[in-house]
Amino acid sequence: MDKIKSLEDLKRVREEALTKRQAKAVTGEKQVIVGMGTVGIAAGARETLKAILNYVESENLSGILVRQTGNIGLDSWEPIVQVVIGEQPKVTYGKVTPDVAQRIMKEHVVGGAVVQEYVIES
């Protein structure tokens, strides 16, 4: 990262950060977040992530951001997948096997219907 040497540099960096933040908050953008902490990985999160990425590729989907995060803090529910669609509330799914991940992608991310039987109630 470049050093900030003036007020103009600071303003430029701030504007860039705000632009990135706004791009992520655009209504209609879909995010699929996979918990990849050590417990998640031990429970099979790598395979779950691969299934999600394979689904996106095989269905030639666009506008879906698939990303990883660390431990979500619900170890007994691992692997955990969170789905965020636009301004809708985040939905957290637990015990997501690769088959369940594909179902979540098809029914929720693409179809808009939450897969209730795997939802972790907050």
C-alpha cells in the first residue's frame, strides 16, 4: 500500500474504500460465504466450497461472489455456509455437505427460496 503523504492522498484512499464498499452493498448482489476455520475444514468445508464453486461454474452463473471466512463460532454446526442476497437478511446454514450446498445454490441463491431444514436460527 502506498504511503499517505497528504490530505489529497487520504481523500483518494477514502473514496476508493467507499467505492469498494458501495459495490459490495449493491442490491441484488449475491454472496455465498463458507466458514473455513480449522473446525470447518475438519468437518468437510473444503468439499463444500468445491461443490459451490463447481455449481457456479457448471451452471455458468454470474453476479455471485463466493468467499471464505474464518471460524463463524458455531462449531457443532460445521460446515457452515452463509448466503447474503442484496439487502435481505443473511441466512446461515449448518451441516452443509456438498449435496446440501448444491441444493442451497439451486433453491436459494438461484431460485430465491430459503432451504429451511438447514437454517441455523439466530
